[in-house]
Amino acid sequence: MLETQASAPKLQPGQLLARGVCRLMHSHGFSCLEEFTPERGKRVDVMALGPQGEIWVIECKSSRADFTSDTKWDGYLEWCDRYFWAVDADFPTELLSEETGLIIADMYGGEIIRMPDEDKLAAARRKVLTHRFAMQAARRLLEYRDPDRWL
């Protein structure tokens, strides 16, 4: 049974930003996974796999408090070719490092405001990440298509 808008779970502000980011990334030819785990103990808001195999990480911050409470974001830099913050139009962007990318987004889409320099992943790490991305995407699709399988 498909969820109706009335029965769908209420999304948190960061999840709404992630939805808009995924729509933006799709318009650039990327495939996305939300809440992706590149390794145990790390969970990125959005990992985007591009048409040439590039890997971008986008962390969605819905408020100043959300940003200041995140002390592990720099640990995600080693898991992507480019790192971005995604925030809404009211976010104080002066808090964000100039070396990182910037996306202004809402629940419907977004715009890349600042493109960070590329720091290419090593081939072995790219292979592992791409494989993990594919495995997580396939598992999520199976869970969606056959939710009773997991009971």
C-alpha cells in the first residue's frame, strides 16, 4: 500500500533539506542515498554518486544549533571528492568554512552556491565506497519492495 500524504511520517527540517538536495543532485545526473554509512561510526546525510563516478558528501544543517553540535564533519572529508554543506536561505553561512561547498536548499530543490575544490579519492577507496553505495541502495530497494521479508 502506498503512503498517502496524510499518513506519511512528518519529516524533520534536516530531512526536508536532504530531500531538496537529492532533487538538485538528480538534476545534475547524480544518484543519492540519504543517511549513508561509509564506515562504522560515520553517517552522512547525503552521499551522491555522479555520472563519472565522482562521490560527493552533503551535510544538511537546519539551524545554527544543528551545525555547532556537529563535531565530526571533518571526518567525512576522507570519504568524498567534494564536501558540501546544505542549509536553508536563513542560515548564517558565515559559520561555514570557505573551503567547503555550499548549497542553499529547501524541500523542493536547491542551488549550488559555492563549489569546493576537488580532492580526488584514492582508487581503492572509491571502489569500496561505490560497492557499499550499490549494496545499500539494493538493500533499501528490496526493503521497499518486500517489507514483509524482514519480519
